[in-house]
Amino acid sequence: MSKPKRIIELNPHGIALLSGDEAIALAALHCGVTLGTGYPGTPSTEILETFADLGGNAQWAPNEKVAAEVALGVAFASGRTLLTMKHVGLNVAADVLFTAAYSGVTGGYVLVCADDPGMASSQNEQDTRRYAVAAGVPMLEPSDSQEAYDFTGLAFEISERWQIPVILRVTTRVCHSHSSVHPHRKFTEPLKPGFVRNIPERVMVPAHARPAHRRLRKKLAEIEEWNVENGPNWTIPGSENLGLIASGVAAMHALEAAPEAALLKLGMTHPLPMKLIRDFAANYKRCVAIEEGDPYLNDALRAAGIALEPRLESYRFGELNVNRVRHLLAGGEEPQTTPPRGKPPQLCEGCPHRSTFSVLKELDCIVAGDIGCYTLAAMPPLQAMDTQICMGASIGVGLGMRHTLPEEQARRVVSVIGDSTFLHSGVTGLIEMAYNTPATGHVVIIVDNGITAMTGLQEHPGTGRALDHSRAGRVVPEEIARALGIPNVQVFNPVKELDRFKQELQCALESGMLSVFVARQPCILAFGKIKAYEKAIAETAGDCACAQPVAE
């Protein structure tokens, strides 16, 4: 572990005021986590940052799949690992998770996945609870910071007891809301790291995977029995007229919205404690599940024959709050309200991306865009981005349009991707471009601002700095492009060399040559910090010949 930069201060009663993200990080430290890894994504980003500040060993991976694989190696070596990401990141990591459920683990493997009901900073409202069922892994859902702390430790205990990955599902409200935490440190001791060969359980060829699947289902049956008898679920008695079933922050809304009702709060929501739920529901004239997002509880309980009131479709959208829960319990459609108009988000004043997109708009390009702060170029006044789907999609989508459109239109297609996003999942798109080249060629523009700006100025493999801003290896996008044989690779300062950039882009569009342009200028918000990080690195390392300056 590194030297801590932050100490959690407790009041005289041994209590601290923490966000859910901070509580998870503190629990990870107290659980003796060997390595925390993940990819930044709101609302999960602060977990690893806090863990590192508290002295934990943490690192950013290029993407969530790589992070999940590194975490699995830690768990195979009997270490404890904390893996963090937002809900859409689990799509990237799913390939690892589904088979890791079969292979099992030795050390504790806890995947913290932060969902974003209401899409405060996301492109969809995906519900991770569906992933827990599909992958066949246990899932815990804390409702406040204390439970975020407690359930992190419980997740490691469950993972090591049944040798299985565990999902800790949190949501924006739990991640970013602050509540009191008593950090008791009453967690099981970690195993001693070491490797024991177990080819039948760690090499998932079909002959090994078939019995592994049976072992997984047996584990889940045992965990359900444990969840019924000893799981982190509790009941508040109330009127026999109304029983509520809820998990996560929805349980807190239910408590306030209907204080007279009985409440079964579920802490482990996969596998569900069906006997416990069935016994609870039988005692009430009316039983309602209160939940955000998909009707996960509604579907599962009604399918099991439990007399549950169906939920109206309108309640699957956005976050719940106390008033919405009251409307839900009153029956009927909730009143439709028009949110107050706010100022549309825009790229920052002085952002180097502005000039790049102004040229693309001037040249009437069809722009396949990507995930990052530069996505705001789709908004007024620029309106210079035509598609944006998921991390890394810009290159593939652009290639698809190039293969399909009439030549006049195809020659106008450009893919734009950020530096962090390119290293996350754009490299394979560039390989596709080199391998299956459209007849009209293609142009990729990497807008490199030297940081992962959208999620709060985190480092990535292209910055040359680690999570704690110390020196790390640096991956250079233009060198990747040249190694793939892209014939026209150029680097521009999009502010100082705007005319040259425009001229070279026009030439590339007309010629049909495969081209990668790197528009490199530091983020205006990060420029001072980058300079400070590089200065600190230089002072620590001295005049090392291998130093690679990254703030240009």
C-alpha cells in the first residue's frame, strides 16, 4: 500500500460522514484488499480514487474487461480484489464475469457496479440486477453509506466462503449521498496470497465447464438458503393492510412515503430469499414492490406465484423519490411534470475540441462520434456530431457508413474519438479499418486532451501517469496507428495549427487515403494540474533519460 494522503476523521462517537463511494473505499482498506482496479465512470469513479488516497493499492485499467481480468488473477492468487465500474462498463466486462462464475475464485472478488437511474451521466438506464441473474453471481444492494461499508465486507466473506465473484450494486443516490458510518473493522481476515494449481476449475474448456456449471448452480442454491436464514435482510412491522418489499435506496423512500406500512428490506437480491418473501407477503392484504429501473422484483416474485401488485410502466423510468413512491402506492398514473428548462451543456470556453469540430462542421462532414466531453459538440451551437452509441463505437460505425453510403456521402464520413476512449476500445476499430478498408478509405480523428476529462480528470494509459499521478508507462496513439500500417498519420495542435489541420483533412477526404489525425492539446481544466504532476515526477526522478513529457 502507498502512503495515505487522507485520513478519515471520526467524531467522539466513532462516526464519520461519508458518501457511499467513500464508505466502500474505506471498507476495502479495512478488508485488506490487495488491489483495486477499474475504469472511471460516474457514479463509481470516486471509489478507487478514495481507496488510493487512503493508502490502498489502486490502478486504472485501459477498460473494464482488462480490469476484470486483472482482478480475476488477483483472486486466483488468493488475494482480495475490488473491481469498480459504472453499469455500461459491465457490458465490456461481461465476457470475464460469466465465465469467472464457472471457474470460481479463491480470494475475494467483489465487483462494484454503479447504476445510474435517470441517466444523470449515462446513455442508458441499464439495470445490473439482470446481469447478476444472467451471470449467476450473488448480488448485494446497500441503501446508505453504512450498508455500503458493511456490505463490502460481507461481499468478500461470501465470495471467499463460496469461491464466487460477488456484485455490489449501488446507484447514483447511494454513491454520492452522505450519511453516517461507524467503521467497525469487523471483517474476516484475508487469505494468505499464493497459487494452487487447479486445472479442472481454472481452464474453462467444455469438458471442465459442464461440471463447473453444475457446481455454480449448487452454490447459488446454498447461498439462497443462507440468504433466507442469515442474509442481510430485515423487516419492520406495520399495518396488515400494506406490505412493501424494497432494496437499495428505494427502501429508504418507501420508509418515508408509507411509515404505517410493513417493510421487508432486501440486502441480497440475488439469489432472492423466496421463502422469506413468500412468508412476508402472506401476512398483508396488499403487497407492493418498490424499486427503481426494471421491474426485477415484480417479475421474479409474480413469476414465483407471490401475490404482488403489478407496477405501472411509467415507474421504470428515472430515479424514485418519496413523492413518486406515494403516487405509486396511491395507484394510477403519476402526474406528468415538465422539468424546468436549464442551460444546455456546452464544451468549455477555450476547449481545444471546439476548433476541431468547427472545421468538421465547416467541411460538412458526417461525424461518427464517441463517449466523452467532446460529445457535447453535438449540442448547439456546434451541432457537429451525428452519432454516439458506446465507448469505441465511432470507428466501427464510421466504417459501416463508409461501406454503405453513395461515394459522395461516404467521402464525408469521419470518426472522432477521445484519447482515453481510443485506448479503452477504439484500437480494435482501427484494426478493422486497416483490415477491412472501405473503397473510399476513412479518416479517424483522435481528440487528445491528455486526460480522462468527462469523469473528473483521471489518468489513462496515454498520459504516462498512474492513478496517483506518478510516472507510468505511456501508450502513444499515433505509434499504434503507424504500427498498423495506416499510411497517413499526423499530429496537430488544433489551436495553433488549425489551417494546416483543415487543409490536411480536406486532402484526406478527397484522396480516400486511410488517415489518422491526432489533435493534441491539453484540456483547459487539467492543464495546470498536468504541469504540476509532471513537475513532481521530474523532481522525484531527476533528469532521467527515459522521461517522456506528456504536457505539450
